Amino acid sequence: MGRKKRGPERKSHRGWLIGGACVVLAGGLYTGAAAYAGSQIPANTTVHGVNVGSLSPEAARQILAEKLTPATAQEIPVQVNGREESLDPAAAGLSIDLEGTVDELVGFDLNPATLLERFTGELQIEPASNVDEAKLRAELDSLAAKVATETAEGKLAFDGARPVLTKPVTGVVLNVDDSVGVVSESWFDPAEPLELPAALSEPKTSAKTLETALEETAKPLVAGPIKLTDGKSTASLTPEQLGDAASFKVSGDAVTMSLDTEKLVAAAAKGADGFKSTAKDARIVLSGGAPKVIPSQNGTTIDSKNLDQLVLAASKAKNRTAKVSLTTTVPELTTAEAKKLGVKEAIVNFSTPYPAADTVRTKNLYAGSKRLNGVLVMPGETFSLEKALGPITTANGYFGSGVVVNGFATEAVGGGLSQISTQMYNAGFLAGYDDITHKPHSRWFERYPAGREATLWEGQVDMAWKNNTPYGVMIEAWVGGGKVNTRLWSTDYWTVGSKSSAKYNLTNPGTEYNSAANCKPERGGKKGFSINVTRTRTAPDKTLPAETKSWTYQPWNKVICGKKP
């Protein structure tokens, strides 16, 4: 029994030796295979589409450098809420890491799955990157400032007969932190622009809502004329008139269009005499040397009630016609309102003499006075002399006469109207009205109060004052008795005081040469000077601060026509 026991024992030990040797041999072969596989790039390997399979690391790095490096100089396309921009890889601290890329593909590894993949599988990878995050963040901060937009609401409006849509704007703020990760991961030669994350702030009213209002409401309104008829009269409102009367209100995600009924009524009145208001304003006229109120009269005009809705409905009807009716209307200035204006007494009388020998200049004085006579200035209203007299043209009844331009005597249409300007400035000054604008002459004419006079030059120099009283004022102006005369009719309100200083800074006249073709020689001789004028104003319920205005007049120099010798 011992042999039998020993026999099998010897046989078993020998088998172990043989089996162990086989394992060692197999392990050596496996290790060798792993070492061989780790010494070269796995078969069928591509890096960004470049085949480096079965190459040595050195050869792989060389071919990758040749094929991929040019792409690192290309701008990186990015997109922020649909807006395309780009980043400079170098400025953003981005480059490819060829060493790291190749190192990932080689190296000793006993994992059977890894070995199988290296010998038989396909491997597609992107190159590793070097990322300078500080530089990348700085570039993204700059991009964030560039693409940032504030939320803006859209709007609809009419430009004449053309509806114009201003699209709303979505607010955009780039998320720099998340964008750092997106760019770091996918910056190299992307197939499409990288969509960078951003916070969006949408406007209250969507573009779709505005576009719907444009197509369904605005465009139909001006698609053609709209007729208004009461059966007797018919007016055709043009697209331009309709657009002028329209306005839009945007509230939340809703847009409504409304029409100004007063503008529609006015447009209808222009289109048909039957729609014109027959109401008559009260008038204030001079009768028997005193103001008199001519009573107002009620009349009829097109009924504005629901007129806007009738027109909107007609804009979507085939015949584009709205049936309207007439209604009783009252005038803008009723008899009672006219009487309340207090135009009842003369509060200012002011006159200046004029050179009667200059007959052409006198014609301008007559023409200007005629335009002023009967003008009514309401409480709080500003009177503009340029507006009241203009346009100052021969076609409007004015003539060429003497003026002073840049210190020289010359001629212009409307010469002499500066005397009208002086008249109206002093009328407003003495009535206590607010001086809005005026400019004294460059040199003093003795027929005017020094420091209290004004010139006029259409388009450049106006004379205007504001009626700062609770009463209306009517202007009376005429030429007679060798003078230009102005009278204001109203209710006395301000107590006005005026004080002029002595003339100071007197300057002697000199000699000047004028080479202009229309030069007029002058003898000169009058001194220039400065003067101050102070006005005080007191009403029953208040006193205004005293105001002082100063002006310097040039001397009347001797003028010789021609060039200075």
C-alpha cells in the first residue's frame, strides 16, 4: 500500500512541475504581448480623423503635428443666442497637447480587454488640450461684454402710411463660468459653432404678438382709403391721414391700436364741406375805439362718438366704408370764455417816430402793423413776432429797404421791421410779460429807448414774450401821426417799474473800409456805449425779483467803400 501511495504522489509532483512551467511560459508570452502592444499605437487608431494606427509614438507625434497644428491657428466659432462670434485660440490660452495625446495611446497594460482592443479594435479620439484658464476667462469676459444686450420692448408705429415694426430684443448675459467648460472641452476645430450658455431675459411682448397686430390690424387700416358717409356727404380718408390718427398701446403680451377721433373728424372735414364744423368762435374786435365780443355760434359737425370703432371696422370690410352721423358742436372759444379773457381796457401805449422820408421802409411798417392788428394772445401763450409777420418775402407784401448787417448799412427785404420789433418788445416789457427772446441792435438809433429795443432777422433773430397773466391780450398796431404805434388791450395785472443807468464805457467812432459790392458810405460820428436797464414787476398777489439787462452798442464808425489802402 505504501508504493501505491508513494507512486501517485511522485506522479502528482511531476505534473505540477510541468503545469507550472506552462503557466510561466504563457505568462511570459502574455506579458511580452502586452509590452509589445504598449510600445506602439493601437491598430485602427485615429486622432481627430488622422490615422496613427500601429505607429510608434515618435512617428505619431510627427504626423499629428503636421496635420493638426494648422487648425490651432483658426478662429474658434462660437454662438450666443444665435449671434455668431469667434475666439482667438492663442489669446484664449488654448493649444493641443501632442505629448499627452500620444501618451494616452501607449503604455504597458495587462488588462485583457485593453490588449484585445489594441490588437483588433478601432479607437477614435480627440487631441488633449492645454488650457490657460485665466486667459480663457479673460477672453470670455470680453466676449460677454460684446454680446450682452439689454431687454427692449418692441413697438409699432406709422411712418406716414407705412406701418413700422420695431422688433423686441431679448436680454442676453453670457454665463462665463459654464462657457469656460464648453470651450475647454470642444474648442479644437469644431464641426459647428460652439453654443455658449447664456441667461436670457425675454421682453414682455413677444415678436409674434407684435407681428400679429401688424398683419391683422395695422396693415388693413392703411390698405387703401376709407370712406365716411352720412348719406349726403362723403369724405375719403387717405392712408396717410389714417396712419397719422393711429397709435398703439403695448401692455404685457398684448397690442391694441386706437384712433384719435379728433384727427379723424378734422380729416373728414377736409374731405367734405358737409363734415366741416359750422360752429363759429367768439371774436374780440375793436369797435368804436374799444374791444367788443362778437358772440359765438353753435353748429354741426361729424359725430366723433365711436368714430374710431367705425373706422376700424371699415378697414376690414370689403367696401371700406363707415356710415356716420352729424351732431351739434360748440366752438372752441365761446362767448362766455371770450368775456372771461378780460380784454376790456388799454394797458400799454407805446410809440416811436419813423423816418418819413424813407417811403419804402414805411411800406414795411404798414405791412407789419397790419399783420399784428387784432392778434389775440391767450393766457400762458407765447407771442412770436417772427411767426406773426412771416414769411418776410416780397410775395407777402414786403419790400427791400435799409438794414444794418455786421456793423455795415446794407439792404434786405423787410428793412424797417426792426422798429415793429422794438414796438412789440416795449409793449411786452411795459405790460410785465416774460421776455422769451430779443436782441438789441448793434448800434443805437435815437428814436428808440437805449437798452430797450429789439431787432428782427427771419430765421436767426426773433422777438418773443410770454403772456404770464390770467387774462388774454389783444394787439392794436398802426402807423400814423409820424409814429409807429402799439396798444395792448387786456386787464391791468402787473405794476411795472423801469430804470435805466447812465451811459458808460463810451467808445469813440473810428474809420472802417467795406469792400462789399453793395457798400454804402457813412459819415459816422456817434459814440458807442453800454447801458443797464432794470425792470420791477408787482401784482396784487406776488412780486417778481428785479431783472437787469445790459447791452453794449458799437460806435457809428465812418465807412469808406473799398479796400483799406
